[in-house]
Amino acid sequence: MLTILSMSVLVWLFMCWCLFRIQTTIRVRRIRFHRHINGRDASKCTLRVNRIISVGTHLSATKGKIPAVVTVRDQLPYMLQLEDGRNEAVVDYATQATSFQGRYRVLAAGTVNLPGIHLDFMDPQGLFLDSRSIPGKTSLRCLPEFESVSDARPSIKRINSLPQHGIHRLQRAGLGSELLELREYQPGDPPKSIAWKISARRNKLMTRQYESEVPVRINLLIDGSAAVRIGGYGNREIDQINYVAASIVRGAVSAGDLVGLLMCDGHRTARVRPSGGERGFYQSLEALSDFAASQVNAPAAFSTSLVNAAAAVCRRRYPELMNSSINKVPFTWLPVLPWNRSRWQVRVRLAGVLGYLYGLTPTTTTELFYDDAQMAGYAQRLLIEDGWPRIPPVVQITSSPDHASVAKSLAKALAESVARAHDNEVFVVLSSLMDQDDAMASLIAAAKVAMARHHRVVFVSSTPPLRKVSPAADMTPDPETDELEILRQAEALRIKRKARQMQRELRRTGACVTYAGDRRAVSIVLAEAELAGSGRTLTRSSR
Amino acid sequence: MMPNSSKGEASESAARGLFSRWFGATNRRDQCPSPNRLTLTVLAFYWSAIAVVVFQLSASLFVTEPAFALPLNAIVVALVVFTIWRWPGALILLGLQAYLLFFESAQRVDASAGNLAWIVGLALLLIVLVCRVRMLMERFEIRGIQGLYQAYQHSTESEIVARNKDLQLPNTLTNRTIQENGASDWEGKELAKGAQMILLSICGVGFAVAIALLGWWMVPLGPRAVTIRELRLTPNAVRAIQLAFLFAVPYLVVRVFIGEWLWRRISPAEAQVYLRSQFTSWIGPDTRFRVRTRARVLRKLESKKKRERSAQVDRSAQEN
């Protein structure tokens, strides 16, 4: 009797399984989803750093109902931090439509790729589980945050004093406020500009000609190497650089100056021509955003955690492709141990999905099974495209080898810009200057050339995200209890010393040095721009 | 009652932690919807139904063996519940099945079809109820015995709070009414779902029992199974083995049919990955040989370069 009982249970389970597979396969094709941000269609939105956005996901069935039981998960990239609300919903009972909403904070500038949604189907008894995904890709541009400097002066009137010896101003006729010269009246001149007293004295009509208000050109040289991209979103050095750069652009545009961008990542240099006005401002923000999103990868080191992370991403985004019945693992006798065997199977399945995603040939796909370096490269690419921050295991954090090449690129770009410059311009180098001990020489040489040609150079170094060094009383924590604190303090002291040394070296050239973490960094750069416009030395802003 | 002293609080929290570790209770109750009184009533109904079904099933199964009724009852029920509660426990069910094939006494075979259907129905009902209770408890993050106790306690406290609030409200529409009206939709659905599942399971039972009985009576129990009998198997075991072979045919047919149907419905991406995996399985050994040879050559070249560099350094040091 018990035999029949058990057999009946097995028959029943088999029937349930068949029904579940058939239902899942049919119904998943009928489910559609729509995502909206702040009540608008997600594909038409532009995000801004540090703003809170409301992301709503609406799920509906084109025919019939959404079957029960389904767990719907909208796994958004790490650039968006969930503040409030939900990013998943459980459909307990068959329904026509369901929706859920979450409030997210945008952490960093760049591109936010919103993937499709993940569905976990279960049968009503919860005995079987099938993971599916509905594909969809929406890319949103995320503009950097900026500060509106309150004391940005419009260039309508410069100070009436003579410039220093050797500093030349570009003088040409225009509609400024400074008097350039007097000339005879010509038909068509505005009657308002007639100098009546002088005309009476000379007995002929004379016209006042004003100096043109030549806007100052500010060139921002931005370091976008892999070293400044390491860290969690919002805590990277490139986030500081973007913030300062965007604030400088805002301040300069408000003052009527032009801003150009030169962005180096160690391999290539992108240039945005100097432009002003609101349009130029938004063009610059977009360029900064695109540059932050560009693929600059640090060398990847193969590790099991890297492969596991990539496999987890594939399981979430492409569960069908990781299915063992689709993505087959070739039979081998080795490895024999079960845990090594399961690791090998995960790697092979991951290689299959990577081969499909990046259009690799079967030979290259097979090489990924055995070649650790290649596998690490592709796994890193997948994780970065999925929106993972550049932290271990995605990148290997060592002493960054590309500092020298980035410094050389920046120096070259600075020299080229100086060669192209027309009049007194401001060059702002935004880079991670702390660790560039040996590579600083080329940058200093280029800065000297710029200063010799009466341009102004400002170095803005990114500040490592460290806490303040504790007071003397706390400097001797118990080593057994707080080793991490000792390491932190040692690192802070080391950076302080390096910063002092770097400042000393750069100030010898006559350039101005500040830090991205300094509140006055933007004001200092704008003050330098004002000086370049007036051609005078003005010690209003502290260096 | 909560102790006031800090020592008491500490000991209580420590005990709570230990209890949670043993019984799997969770502290994340604030992150999930808390069950209201009606939900807990449904849950209690399910638990009662499970108890009744277990009692009926055990009574039907072990009625003729009073000596072993209690321990066997407990073991079998624990195995069945464990099997359903944790899916990997299905292996235990299969083990039980294998054991019964060889050791079940022959007298059990004489049971009537109606009795069989009744027992199978009860067993499947038990499975359905346990699964549903498990899903409900997961939905409200109720873990273990302590979680269940806390949920009931929490519900009672919230009831008292709601009643006190009702007294302060001048309107006739009280908080409790609003709460229950809002929840009634959900509860109604839950009850409808439960009824639907029970009906479905009864239909499934009918079908499954019919198939099992058909198979069981189709295979004759006679002196024909000479070759297997030589292995000293009991007649029931012989018949079960024959039956297993017989069931394998429709199983394979259904399996192939579903496999073919699913294959025809796969997306182009899945087809690409499938073909790619087939190709890689063919060229795998060759590629492994090539990659490993290349790695070996690169390693040798690197070590050679390293040696040359160190030799050069030594030479320059000697010259200096």
C-alpha cells in the first residue's frame, strides 16, 4: 500500500512539474514591463548626481494574467542607491498587472544602464522554481553635481589699474566698458558714443571706441585614468574631479567666460572646444558624464570571487542562458573533487554566456575555460558593464602603473594647449597628483612653459577619501583592539606629508595648488580666471 | 513581561539569540508585512487541517499494527513533512520508496481501491497544505516556532492597540474596520486559492491513483518472474521492478515530448549558446592542449628574461 502511495506521490509530482514548465514557458512571453522615472518614460530622462529619483516598474500581461507565484525583481545598477520603497514584488495571486516603486539616490556621474527585470516563477506549492528574465536595456546619462559659486563676478567692468610689466592684454575694439581710443565719427556710429566735449574742442565729431570684453578661456585638463576610477560610486577620485570641474564650468559660464575640456585617460585624449553660455555649460556636463562612463579598465587579476561574481550577474540577467540544458558543460574526468568540479562547471557556463555576449568564436570561448587572463578580462568587462564599482574583485588594487603615462598625457595636452592659446588663458589641471612622484617632472616642465607665456596654471589635486587624523590623545589607540585605526592614521599622515611635498614642488613653478576636497577650490580657480582677464595680480582670493 | 533591569534584558536577549539560532527565528519582521488576525486565523486553519490529515493518514496506514503504530506513525509523518518542508528531502522519500519495495509485507496488497484512493488523497492533501503553510510563513517572514509564536503575540498586541484607538475615534468607521476591509480582499483570495488547490489536488489524486492502480494490477504477480525470483526478491519487489520498467516508457515519451516542445520554443540567444556549447565540447581537448602549451612557453620565456636581467645586473655590479 505504501508503495502505491509513494508511487502516486511521484506521479503527482511529475505531473506538477510538466504543468509548471509548460505554463512558465507560455506565460513568460506574455509579460511586458514598463519603467518610469519621476512619472516620465525612463528612456527620456537625464539624471543628476545626488538627486533622489523615483523609479516605478509596471508589469502587465498582454493576454490572460500574470501567473502566481512570481517574484519580480528590478535589480538596478549600483550607481543608484535604494533609499526608500521596494525594488521587488511578489505576485501571490494571478493578476492582470502589478507595480512597485522605489526611491533611489544617484551616486555618481556617468551612464546608468537599466537592465531588464528578473522573474522567479514558482508553482503554487512552491516545489519548483524557474528563473527567467525579460530583456530590456535603457541607458540614461547622469550629469555631475555642481556648486553655484555665489561671488562669480560678471566681466562687465574690470578694475582700473595698469597690468604688471610683461603681462599683455588682448586689446581690440568692441562693446566693453573700458575706453580703447577716440576716432572720427563715421556715419552709422551710434550717437550715444559721440564724445561731445572733445568734438567741441576739435571742431569735428569724435566717437569713443570701447575695448572689447574678451572672455577668458579656461581649459580644464582632466585626469580620467583607471587609478582615479577605483572605489565605490560617490567615493572615487573622479567623482571629486567631476564635481569641481562642473562647478568651475558653472562659475565661469555665469561670469561670461569660455570653458574648454581636455580629458586624458592615459590612452586617448578627448577635447571639447571652449564654449560659453547655457548650451556650452550643458555640453561640458555631458562630456564630463560621457568621460566618466568610458571604459578604462585597470588590469584584472583572475580570482575565484571574480568568476563567481560574473556568474552571479549572468544568473540574474540571463538565467535562461545559464540553464544546464541549454549551456552544456563538456564531459571531462577532471577535476574529480565535487567542489572543484562545480567551480569548473560554473566557469564553463560563464564562458558560454560571455562568448555569446561578446560575439567570440567557439575557439576563443573554449580558451576562456583554461586561460585565466582572458577569462579575468572578459569577466571584468561584464561586471563593469553591469554597473559594478571598480573595487575588488573587479579590479586589482596595487600601486597604479598608469600614473606616469597619464601625467605625460596631461603634460603633452597642456603643452599643446599653450601652443594654441591666443591670449592669457587659465589652465586647470585636475588630477590625482599625490601618487605621481616620478611622473611629476613632465607636468612641472609644461606648467613652467605655460607660466612663462603669461598664462595661469592651477593644479587641483583629488583628495583621498580619508577621515581627519585624530587628536594627540587618540593617537595611541590600543594596538590589539584597533589595528585598523592605526593603519588609517598612518595612511592619513603619509598622505599629509606627500601633499605638503607636492605643494612645495608645484608652487616653485608659480602655479596655484589646491585640493578638490577644499571648499575654496572653485573660488580659487575663478579668481585666477579673473586675474587672467584683468591682467593684474589680485590677492583677493587666497592661494 | 519584560524585565526592567539591564542584566535581565541582557540575559533575555542572549536567550532570544540562542533560541533564534536553534529555531531559525528572524529579527527582520519590520521589513516585511506583518500578518493580521484574519491571516493568522487562516494559518491556524491550515495547521488544524494538517493535524487532522496526519491523524487520518496515520490511522489508515497503521491501523492493523497497533504495536508499531505510534513510533512508525511518528517516523513516517516526520519523514513526509521533512521531505516537503525541505525539497532535498525528496531523496529520503525515494529511499523510503526503495525500502518499501523490498520489505513491505505481502498482506498489504489486498487493500481495496477505495481505501488506496483515500490514503493517497490524504497524503497529497498533506503535501498541498504543508506547502501552502510554508509559503504563507515565508511571505510574512515567520521563521520557526518562535516566529509563529511572535506573530500570534504581535497580532494580539496590535488588536489591543487598535481597540484603544477605536475608542478615541468619533466616527463609526473605525481603524479596525478599515484594516479588516483592506485585508478582506487578500484573505478571500487566499481562501479561494486554498480551495482551488485542494480541488486540483483531488483531481490530481484521482489521476495519479488511477495510473498507479492500473500499473499495479496490470503487472501479474505469478510464477513467471523466474529470473528475478532467483535473486530472492519478494513477489511485491518483483512486481514493483516490472512496474518501474513499465512506467519508464510513458515517462520517457512525456519527457521527450516536453523537451522537443521546449526546444522549439527557445529564443535565438538560447539556441546560439546551445550550439556554442556543443562546438566547445568538440574542440575542448585540443584547445586545452594549445593554451597550456602556450602558457608553458610564455612561462619559460619570462624566466629566461628574468635570468638574463639578473645576469646583466650582476655583470654591471662586477664591472663597477
